[in-house]
Amino acid sequence: MSDEQAEADTGPWIVRHFDVLIAVLLGIAAILTAFAAYRASLDDGDALKNYSTSTRLAADSSQMWTQGNQIEVYNQSLFLDYAVAAAKNDTEVAAYIRTALMDADLQKAIVWWEKQPDSGPATPFVAENPAYVNASYTEGQRLDEASRAAFEEGARLDDRGDKYTLATVTLAVSLFLLGLAAIFRRFAIKAGVAAMGSVALVVAVVQIGQAM
């Protein structure tokens, strides 16, 4: 019987059961590897969904801003025609433009504008006019904010998925070292390699904890 075998059979408890300890550590490392890989896959998939949602919302926002610009140009043109007719005392044309062509929001904006002093704004299309709201601009702003939020969430999930992936790499190192330790007969070498594998396992646990 070799000295290594004799030591394993008659030595301290930790020596006699060291292979069992290595097997337990290997099992823990394998379970954590599966968990980290699963979470990395989930986060990467969710990140991709959020990036896609962000792109779609950004496109919708751009469309609403374009539509808002068109409405703005149309409303300003109507107001100019109305102002010209009113200046010429052409009440019939002015009334037609105001009641038949202008929408309710623009009509309210003009009511506010008409109540202002002569030193007030030249048109109703000013930020201080509470009655004038371009709904397309409002919706475009909402979609833009939603797009940014979706992108930031995607980036957060992507970053977390990277952390889980890094943990799987560390766990692979741990599995390699622990598996290597199991084949050595001399206890000192076995314990040294197993210790390095255990350190890698602890590092991986910390990485998973930081990712969660």
C-alpha cells in the first residue's frame, strides 16, 4: 500500500473524506453554472425585447413629431388667414375659418390670445398659452420618453446578463480545478488544487450575488 493510500485510509477525517468534499463542491459548482447560464439567457432575451421596443417607440415618436410639425404649419396658416380676414373686417371669411376650419384646441388658443393686451404675444402659438396644445407633440414626447426608458431597461438587463455570463466562466474554472484535484493521489497537491477551485467557486458566488 502506498503512503498516499495509507494516509487516505488512516489519516484525519478531512483527509479520509476529502474526495467526498470535492464531489460536493463539484455539484454546487455545476448547479450554479446551470443557474447562471439560465439567468444570462433570460436577461439577454429580455434585453433584446427592450431594445426592439425602444426602436419601435422611437420610430413612432418620430412619426408623431413629424405629424405635429405638419399640424403646426397648418394651424399657423389658418391663423394667418384668419388674422388677415379680421384685419380687413371680412367677418364672414373670418367666421368661416374660425368655426369651420379650425379645431376646438386652436379656437380656444385664439380666445386666450384675444384676451391678451396689445403688448402681448403676436400669435397664440406661444408656450405661455395654456389653451394651445399640439396633441401630436405631446404624444411624441411621451413615446420618446418611453423609448428611452425601454432602452435603459434593456441596457440594465444586458449588463446583468454579462455579469451572469462572467460568473459561468469563473465557474468553469472552478469545475476544472476541482475535477483536476480529484485525480491527484498526494493529499497536499489535491488540497492545493481544490483550494484554488474553491476560491474560484467563492468568486463566482460573489459575482452571482452582485448580478442579482
